[in-house]
Amino acid sequence: MAVVASVFLVLAGLIHVYIFVLESLRWRHPATWKIFGLTSQADADTTAPLAYNQGFYNLFLAVGVVLGVILYWAGAVPAGAAIALFAGLSMVLAAAVLISTGRRNLRSASIQGLAPLIGVVTLIIALVS
């Protein structure tokens, strides 16, 4: 189960790195702001500082799950598991918050929340087995 957990947690990390790239590096590109439901360059320009900040939150969560997995497999199981669980649960809870903002965000929340949810659940199973 630890291998399955690691795969899903690293996948969650990669998804969150991709979100970082969109929000912090490519926000003002029309193809990107359309993904997030913006309708004009002016809207993208206005919200760019918020997106830039949010992107870094996603990057830090990605670093957390990947670092946790690395530490886990390097033999620091308690520390690695704690970091991976904290970062993974943060991703899951952020997805839950996104769903709470409206059903239109269900797809986005699933993309950002499903992999860490599977990773967290399987890691907990691995730890108690």
C-alpha cells in the first residue's frame, strides 16, 4: 500500500506543480485565464497578484508531499508520513473548499483533490497495517 500511496501522492504533487505554473507563471496568457473562467485580459491582469500568490501555495504543497514521500522511503518513516499526510490532507481540504464555492468547480476540485485523497487513505492503511 505504501507504493500505491507514494504514486498517488507524487501524482498529486505533479498536478499541483502544474497548477503553480498556470497560476504563477502563465496567468496572463488567454489560454490559461480561460481555464479559470476569466473572460478578459483585464480580469486576468486584475487578479494576477492573487493567482501568483495562490500558485506558490500549490507549489509548497507539492514540495510537501514529494518531500514526505522521499523521507518515507529514505527510512524516516514517521517524519515522511507526517509531512506527506499534512500536505496531502491540505490538498484534499482545499479541494473541499473549492467544491463549497459551487458545483461548477466540481471538475477542478476532483482534479486537485482525488489523487491526494487516494494517496492519504492508502498511506494511512499502509501505516496501520
